[in-house]
Amino acid sequence: MNYYDADIQFKYELSERKIFRLTLVLSQDMDAEPCKNYELKGG
């Protein structure tokens, strides 16, 4: 894997993480209580 491939892979993982975080935030907004309980249990 050369530098160019590694850079693309890094950017891809970064955007995946952003999408995941956005989804998480949106789901917490929709039903905050279950998510908080879920986090407390260490789910």
C-alpha cells in the first residue's frame, strides 16, 4: 500500500466515522432516554 492509498483509506474511515457520529446524535435526539440508559449500561 503506497501513501496515496493510505491517504484515501484514512479519509474514507474519517467520513465513515462522521456519518456514524451524525447517526448517533440524531438517534439520541429522537429518543434521548433509551440512549442514555444504554450508555450507562456500557452497551
